[in-house]
Amino acid sequence: MKTNRFLWVWLLLTLVLGFGLGLAYTWVISPVEYVDAEPLVLRDDFKDHYRAAIAAAYASTGDLERARARLTLLGDPNPSQVLTAQAQRMLATGESSEVVQQVAMLAAALQGEVGTNLPTEIPTSSPEPIRQSISTSTSTPETSLPTSEIEPTNTPVPLSTATARPTRTSTPTLGAPYQLVGQDTVCDSELAEGLLQIVVINVTRNQIPGAEIVITWSGGEEHIFTGLKPELGNGYADFLMAPDVTYSVRMADGGTPASGITPSTCTASDGNNYLGGQLITFQQP
């Protein structure tokens, strides 16, 4: 009896020792190494780095076809949406504004492409405006966007084909400050209360993705970018305002700021009051 018990104990110890040695060999002595693995099997954080590298390459070369082919290797069902979500995460974690802008620009370019190619020249027609209900009680500057029904459009990012390194004509030109061309009160009970909406357009009224906007208030500052919500427009960005707080809005590249921005007081059809918003439009001359 004692001999059988000793035998079982010995077998158990042998199994435990063998199992431990096997783990030590595979984890420490000779771990598995992946060589030339497909991007599809990368960890989520490495995939983010891979997308950022693709966006940087696109910002340098303007080759959307090559960027789209590289993104295909990640197996994302909707690369534009994934890039948009990544840009929002990067912005929330304090990533470099230049890197965020590159990712947002690539997302906007993918969202706006027609077929497999981007247009090679700027459309001459003006884009449809963003849908918002604008209060007619607030006066609108002559150069502001229409104060009627405004509809979002996904304006493609044009590329110049004159040189091997095309210039994206819809991006802000260094040294060209923006002008404040619209500041309207928005009363729409279907929108979030205190929603500050900002639209950035160029001289041909095409919306500009990746434009940096600076929002400041007493004791705080926030940087946001256009193009992170391409379903609302490539030149669209928004921010939730708090009650009883006054904000100032300006473009990071300079120009006329919008100051004294506060949530508006609106009245619903049932007579109850609610916080409305503001719609601000900047244009690059």
C-alpha cells in the first residue's frame, strides 16, 4: 500500500515538474517569434501605429490608392470609420495635433472618394449647407451661410496632379488667416443642449478637413479638429458648451475669432425652455 502511494506521489511530482519545465522553455528559453506576420494579426495598439504611419505617408505623397491598399491589409470592415474613431481616441489622449490631423485627413479622403479616384480639380459648385434649424431672431452677417435648412455634404479632398507630390487644395494654406463669416443661434430640440457647431470652408465654399480649432473659456482650453464626423461634413466639428460659461472660438492658423459665445435660451413647442446652441462658420479667403 505504501509503495503504491509513493508511486502516485512520484508520478504527480514528475508531471508538475515536466509541465513547469515545458512552460519555462516555451516562455523564457525559446519563446515563439513571429516573423513577417500580416498586419491583420497585430495587436490593436500596433494597428493604430500602422494606420498612423499610413496616414503620414498619405500626407506626404497624396497617394490615396496606395494608402487604401495598405489599409486593406488590416482587414477593417470600414477603414474610414476606424480612422475617424482612432483620431478621436488620439485627440482624447493628447496625441500630437499633427498626427491627429493626418489621420483625420485620410479618413475624410476615404469618406469623400468617388469610385477609386479622387477628383483632380476643385468643383466649381458650392456644397450643400449642414442641416440645422436656425433661429430667425438672430441677425446673420451678409457673408454667412444660409440660415435656412442646412445639409451636410462629404466634399472630397482634391489633389493636384501637376507634380509627383500633389498639393491638397482643400487644406489650409499657411499664412492665410480665416475670417468669421457666420455666427448664428441654433434652436433645435433634437440636438444636444448647448451644442456648439463649427464649419470651416475655403474660398470655393468646399469644407476643409483636418483644420484645428481652439476653444477657450475662463480657466480652460480645448483643441478640436474638423473631419472627425464625416457623416456631418468634412469641415464640421462640434463642442458641448456648459451653461453660464462664455467661450471664445478661433482657428489655430489665425484669423478673426468669435467671442462672447454662450448657449442660447430656446423655447420648445410645449412652452418649456431649453439650452440651444450656436453655429459658427469660418472661411479661408
